Amino acid sequence: MSHDPVENNAAETSDAVESITPYIPFIIPLAGAVMMFILAFIAVTMA
């Protein structure tokens, strides 16, 4: 049991979540702004 498969997986590819993580402070407020605009548009349309 001298072979450790965990070491090989770390060097293969980068994780998709880790590549997106730096952009989260920009994505969450932008998504919130879009959601508020959509909800306001729906409210004005129904009024």
C-alpha cells in the first residue's frame, strides 16, 4: 500500500468550484440586482 491515490487526484485538474470562488463577491450582488429588477417589473406589470 505504498501508492496513495489522493495525491494523484490533487495534481490532475483544478476543481470547478475553486475556479468560480474568486468571483462570488461580484456574482451575488449582481444576481440580487437582477432579481430585484425582475420582481419590480412583475409588480409594475400586474399593478
